[in-house]
Amino acid sequence: GDSVTQMEGPVTLSEEAFLTINCTYTATGYPSLFWYVQYPGEGLQLLLKATKADDKGSNKGFEATYRKETTSFHLEKGSVQVSDSAVYFCALRVNNAGNMLTFGGGTRLMVKP
Amino acid sequence: NAGVTQTPKFQVLKTGQSMTLQCAQDMNHNSMYWYRQDPGMGLRLIYYSASEGTTDKGEVPNGYNVSRLNKREFSLRLESAAPSQTSVYFCASNQNQPQHFGDGTRLSIL
């Protein structure tokens, strides 16, 4: 079946450090890929997405490139801020499976001043 | 903009009690979903409703029932709560776009 694997956290960084959160997937079809962010006490918010191979999703300084050859969708940011502290979820949607998402386990990011 | 509204935000139950979690969306979305979130396991789909009048099981439906009351509302019921159902529950909705999530219901079963 479809699955998403994320690096385990927590990831602890100092402000302005470079961030990478790894995400790899397995899927039977041709998935769309997503990163969601969950701030403390809130629900998940869509951060960025990519719908086909080699697409790059970007938002709020975060980027992720859909790599079909390595089945990966790693999240990166050049300079993190304290306000980026949150839990990040990688997810996929197989395009012949309606609107349902398969989520990774989440990675907690803590940014220290 | 309300988006997806869940009630209650917190609830503590005793084993064997029943409880209904409410979810409403004001975006005229066809599809609605219930997930549970447990540490290290991401979000797991309990039930979903692709359109008004239809419901289907997700990955972890046992111990739960749902009702799609109308297009706006999708409720989740625990008939006899068990400690294993202690979790944070999220409702979501969408229509051909990425899912919009509510803020969650934190449920503890003692």
C-alpha cells in the first residue's frame, strides 16, 4: 500500500540555521505530494505541494522538490526562525484514490533563539 | 472565516461512556474526514464521507461510527469509549483541493 516515511524528530536548530526534513514515499500510482505544518494547539495547515515529478513547491521560504527517481520530497529552508517551531507532516495523495491523504508520522522542529 | 469548526476542544470520559464529536464546515465542500493523531504515527483516517449521504471506513474505523447529517456536518461517535481511543481527533474537508483541517478535539479516556 501507499506509505510515507519521515525522519524522526525532534529536530533542534538555532535560529538562521539551514533546515532539511527528509520525506520518502511509496505509492502504486502517480501521487501528488504535500507538506503540512501544525503549530501548537492548532490543526494542520497546507504549507506547500507538488503535483508531478520535478515540480518544486514553495511557501514562506520553505521549498520541496518532487523527485520521482528517489521517491522523495524533502523539505528545506535556508534560514529558520523561532516562529517556524512546529510539527511538519509529509503526505501523499494518489490521483486515482479520490481525495484521501496518506500521512507520514510527523517531525517536530524546535528552533532556539 | 470559520473554515472547519470542531466541538468540543477538550473532553475527558470514563471507560464505557459514549460521546459524539461534532464537525461543521462552511466552505460547501463535498468531502469530509475524521482522523486521529497519535504520537509518532501521524494522522490515521478513521472514516470519510465523499459526499452527503455516503460514508466509508478508513484505516482505523473500529470502535467508531459516523453520520453525515447534511453537507455541512460530519459527526464522529464513540459508543463505548476505551482508553486506546485517547487521542487528538481532527476533522477535515475538501473539494478537489488540499484538505482544510479543524483545530482538533483532545479526548482522554480514563
